[in-house]
Amino acid sequence: MSVDAIVNAANSSLLGGGGVDGAIHRRGGPGILAECRALRASRYGRGLPTGQAVATTAGRLDAAHVIHTVGPVWSGEEDRSALLASCYRESLRVAAELGAQSVAFPAISTGIYGWPMDDGARIALRTVREAALPPVTTVWFVLFDAYAYGEFAAQLR
């Protein structure tokens, strides 16, 4: 999809992985990985902390930037919802600083990190509504399947 910024559900290493992260790195090409390596060599030697966000080039993607954010792993014993909300809030802050008008998000942490889709959708939609900053005017949720779409649509109702 053509947007100013694509949000990547990254792992803390910033060096690629599976799921959304792997797809973005594969399609975007080596320029994204090169900038991620430079970030690891400078500001993020220990990796990007959970809930934070940082931007790189978008490489061959139809976007100007990729905003990498590290979602929390879901826990039944510890409430990590503030960290998940921070991923959306910080990504929007970075997008606004970049002058992005349109941003595409995945459903952060709802894949391999195990966050329940209904709760992830609730947190994502609420946070984006509350945190969107000018010049961001359009936010898309690019979801993996019909189940994810259904959960996001239910939260909109």
C-alpha cells in the first residue's frame, strides 16, 4: 500500500525476523537492514526498547519511511497494555516528526507475541484515536486475515 510511513512490528534487535518484520525487510530490501544496523551500532546497542519507535528508510516499499516499534509479549500475569499503547503512540509521534500524513499499522503483538486479537484491536484503536498528531490525517490498519479484520471491526462498533 502507498503511504508515507509503514509501521513495522519489529523485534528489539532491529535486524529482521518473521511475520510483519520479515515481510517488510524482504520487500523493502537491504537499505532498511543497513539503517537498522547503523542504529544498533549507535543509539540502540542493546536493541530498541519495548514500546519505543524509530524510523528508517522504506527501501523499495511504496512509502517514505518504516517506523519500527517493539511490541510486548502478552502475559496473563502482568498487565503490559501500557507498553502496547506506547507502540502506537510513539509510532504516531515519530510519524508526525517526519511530516507523514498517512500511516499503515499492523496489529502489533497479536501474532507470535500472543496478544489476544480483541484486546489488541481495542488498545490499537483507542490509542490511535487519542494520539494522532498533525500532520497525520490517515491511519490504516493492514491486517493479516479475516479474523483480525473482524476483531478490529467489532471494536469500531
